[in-house]
Amino acid sequence: MDLNYSQDESAFRDEVRGWLNANLPKDLRDKVANYQELGREDLLRWHKILAKKGWIAPAWPKEFGGTGWNVVQRYIFEEELGYVGSPPLIPFGLSMCGPVLLRFGTDAQKKRFLPRIYNGDDFWCQGYSEPGSGSDLASLKTKAERKGDHYIVNGQKIWTTLGHCADWIFCLVRTDSSMAKRQEGISFLLIDMKTPGITVRPLILMDGGHEVNEVFFDNVKVPAENLVYEEGKGWTVAKYLLGHERMGTGRIGASKRELAKLKAFAAAQTGDDGRPLTEDPRFRDKLTRVEVELMALEITNLRFLDQMRRTNQPPGADVSMLKIKGTEIQQTLSELMMHAVDPGGNGSFTGLAKRYCNMRKTTIYAGSNEIQRNIISKMTLGL
Amino acid sequence: MNFDYNEEQQLLADSVRRFLAKDYGFEARKKIVASKEGWSDKVWATMAEMGLTGLPFSTEHGGFGGGAVDLMGVMEAAGDALLVEPYLATLMGGRLVARAGSDAQKKAILPAVVGGKLKLAFAHAEKGARYNLAKVSAKAKKAGAGWEITGEKVVVLGAPAADKIVVSANTDKGLSLFIVDGKAAKVKPYVTLDEQRAGDVSLSNTKAELLGAEGKALPVIEEVIDFATALICAEAVGAMKFACDTTLEYLKTRKQFGVPIGTFQALQHRMVDMVVAYEQARSMACLACSKSDTHADAKDRARAISAAKIKIADNCRHISQESIQLHGGMGMTEELKVSHTFRRLTMIAQQFGDAEHHLARFASLDK
């Protein structure tokens, strides 16, 4: 048993960290550190810097620009991105549509879309959830009717993250509503957001931020060549995507950065007795508990990674565990940050409180933590 | 990076598991617990034969030179089977001798421990000291060529069975360690909540032999307690695994309202949280055992062990409490093993410092 990274892995980490520190623009780093909203141009600027370096899509096959890194190197890279405070790499193109096209796309689709995803020419968003179909995704109703060489799409998507920035949306739509099983008759369509009939309406979150949207489809004409895989087999595609979740789900790097920030911040705040807040035993215990929780999650993550490397098996329900614990830690860190502020002292209570509000999303999105428990219950425990 | 046991470690863990499954089942253990001594000569002899009593001692003394990681699989198996033999107590006493003793003392004691001929205990805790390792009132004074100790030690694990007891006491130069003959100490034996044997040890001008440098015992004691803490973290993981497995089995078989209760989502999610807690605990036990074996310095070791013990203590509570709740009334009875596992997990959460103690220690090391 050896919990340490190998010399090569440590050297790789140093290389990644050095490069990120030297190449992440200061204004973007500041925006992330101050929890400011990042726009389309911010996100694409950083995307293009990484694409130029050849590091934007490590998991893709080499011929499409992948790095050929193993799972541990990919994990280290993701952790370092989080730790340096990089803007998020928007997953919809890189980790969702890209892998789907690589697995199910026609040669023409691959040629048309993959280079543009890689280079950050197209900004993608995801059209899965609907007002009546959240966790119960297979109940979706948005309809696509085949008319000659087109589909006519009618319906509504919701929670469309960064839909207002997007050039393209990949959608699950119902192409056949006569099937007895709800998972059948669903198809996977690629839709140009500039197509007439699409309306994007912002959904402003409680912190005032604009991240998510409703997207309405009113007789939207989509060329049939934009169908991915077979008509009616969209659920197979969707399931493949779910299994494609990355080992970076626990957000260890970002949480390490937030923890260091919280410690420094709390040390600079005074408690009621005039001593630094970090010396208040009641606050201190909460701080230590979240640090220990993060240590445990990191080692758990490495254990799964080590197993994956050895067995060559996808992580399966283990990712659900990382999601549950990782998001709980992110929420606790944001909550402690808010609690640490001296309301009359330095630091903005409102800013940190807004961050706290915003982080409540983490246990809801990407399969709520209750859905993750259902997955573990079914897949791992056989209940 | 590698989280697996090596081949030797795995083979040993498997053979210990097989032995305990065969000779240390719930019914067999019940008989041992109910016996006058509270441990089994026969089991101890087999453990020695299997090399378990020699595992962490140097080859020079007949041992195998292993560390905490080598003991992990053994301790997991012990946690699963709820071993009540004075194993941990003997390992602790032996490690104190190995760390502090003179060559002659090591030669006199360790080969006998390795061979299963000598059982040890460590008498350290006193009334009012709680988990503070530096707080000792027992006093030692020179008497001729040797020493005499006077003091009261409490909850000394394995004391009733111990042939020799390592005792801490203060001299003019500070905290020191001594070896006392088991028969020379007055031991008031009792059964602990988790059905192990312990005792309060009374010493009144009791003849003793100095172990290690006078006044320099605290760092040695801290190291050995950290080592023992790492071992009970691994033991906890074994006990937690049993608690999770048996509860899952119960959810699948127990029927109410015409269906297995495991079909209820309220229970499924609680079961999942138990398993998540188990995985987190296992990770921290790996950390504790590795850091016990390999660390930059004492602070690095202590920090990792305290972090592990915080998590293990919290998760011992979580998993033990939930395992009883999900079993319902049956979980409350002595008849099910899970209620005995509950008791061991409850004790591990406190042993060598509860979560609060280690939270304070972790914070004090973070400066």
C-alpha cells in the first residue's frame, strides 16, 4: 500500500501547475476567486488557450486532439484546474456531445462538429430536463415529427445551463409516443440555436445570477442529418453519457482551494473575544471536520482511480458517492465562509451569502443527491 | 499509488479470516466471553502459530518486521469477528519495549511475545486524565538497584491476562516507563462494554524495572498510542463492514406490508449513507496505517492519525446507530451479533481519544 503519487505523476503535476499558473489570465482568475459571473467570452477565451496548448479534451482519442493521458494524469489535470481557480470548462461540448459523437456519430457528424467543439468555435448546451421531467427524465414530452428530410420540434426544455450563450443544443426529443416503454421512442437531436422558432427565457437564480434558462421550441425545423444514432434510440445515447461522468466529480481541487481560502479568511476575522476566529473552538471544530471530510474524499477518490487503472473498468456507481460527498463539502465550505464574516468588518457578507445561496444548486444538479443514492442503492447494493 | 494489500498481506488476511470464521464464530466467541478468563488459550496459541503475535516485531527477535499496514488486514478480520483476545494490549506493550527498551530487555521479552508465551498490557490512563497522555500522577522512586512505583491506573486493557505490564510514572526527571510483573500488581478485573477484559491496576511501592531513558517517555508513548489508534481504525473498518453487510442482508429478507423492507426508499437511502460512511472510514484507515509506518516527522504522523480518528469516531457512531435502527427491535437484543458490533464500535469511537479530543489535537498541530 502506497498512498503517494509516483515520481512521474508528481512531475506531471508540477508541469501542469506551472503551466496553468503562467497561462491563466489574471482577470479570469480574479473573477473566479471573487465568485463573479463568467460570460461566454470569458469561458471561450480560456477554452481557446487550453485548446492551443492541446489540453482542452484530454480524454478524447489522440486523432481528435486527446492527450493520451491515463486516468491518473487526467485526474491530476482536473484537480489542478480546480486548484488554480480556472474558469469551468463547459462540459456540454467537451464531455457530453463530443464523447457521444465519438461513440455514435457518423463520420460526417464527427468531421463537422468535433473540431469546432475542440477549438471553441461552437458553444454547446444541453436540452434534457423539461418542466415535468426532472429526475424522471424518461417522461419527457418535447416532440419531434419527421417531415421529409426534416424534424419539426415542438416543446420546452428547462434548466438549460448557459443556453443564452450557446450556438448549439443537443436535445432528447420524443419521436414516437406510441411505445409502451417510455424509454423507447426517444431520439438524440443536434439543434442550431439560431433556428427560427427557438426562444430562450432567462431563469434568474436566488443570488441574482443568470446561469439557467428555459428554451421553447415552436415548429423548429431540424435537418434529419442532425439525428445522432438511430431514431428512437436516444435513451441508449443518454445512458452512455451518464456513464461517461468523470472522476473529477468530487471537485477535490476546487474544494482544496476554497478550504485554504476559508482558513486564511477566518484567521483574519476576529471572534467575539477579539481572538482570530480560527481559535474559536466552536468554529474551529467545523473547519477541521470539513477538512477531514475532504481528506477522506480525496483518498476515496484515489482508491477508485487506482482500481480503475488496474481493472480498466468504468467507475459506475462510485461516481455517485463522489458526487454526494463532493457537493456536501462544497456547500459546507460556502456556508462556513458566510458564517466566518464579521458583519461589521472586512469582507462582504452579501457577496459570500450569495455564494452560499448559489451553492445550494450542487446537490440538485447533475442528478440530485437523492437520485445518486437511488443509483448506489440499485447498482451497488442490489436493493 | 497503490491501495491493495501485497500478496503476503492478502494471504495473511485471508488465512486469519478463515481461521476466525471456523473457530471464532458468534457462538464460539460467546463461550469465550462467558469463560472465567475471557480469552482463549487455544485461540492465542493458534494466533502465535500463524505469526500474528510476531508480525510487528523485528526478525532479530523472531518476528516478521511488519508495520501497521501489514496488520491492517488482520485488524479488519478481528473487527469483523469481534476478537476479544488481549492482542492489541500485547502489541502495544511489545512496541513500547521495542521502542524504548535496552537490548537485554528486548531479548528477555520480545521473543517470548512472538512465541505466544508472554502477554503484555500498557497501564497508562489515570482518573481525571481523560485522553491527555501527558497527565500522569503515578510516581516512581529508586529503590536499591531498581525502582518502586506507587499509583493507580484505570481501564488497563488486557491487564488481567498480562504476564508483564508496562507502566508509566513520573520520576524527578519526568515521565518514564517501567516494566512491572503482572503478579506484583494488584489488578481489579472487569468486563468492558465490548466484552473485553480490562482492569484497574493498583501499585504501592511495587518493584519495577526502568524501560528506556528516564524522563523521556512521552514521545514514545505518543508514537505507540498513534500506532494503536491506526490499528483500531482498521479494526473499526472490519466491524463497520460487518454492520453494513448484515444490515443490508436484513433489509433484503425482512418483510413487512408484504414486501422486503429494503424496497422502501427511506431505508434505502439510509443504507447508502452507511456504505458511503464505510468507504470514507476505510480511506482514513489506509491513511492512518500508512502514516503510522511512513511519516516525515511526529507532527505529520499525529496530524494524519487524528484526522483519521475524527472520521472513524464519527462514522463508528453513524454506522453502529443506523445498523441497530434498521434492524428494529431485534437489533436491540443480545441475540444478534450486530448488537455486539454496536458495542465494539461505540468503544472504538472513544478509545485513545474521542472525536473532540482529536479535533483539538488536529487544530493544535495546524499552526
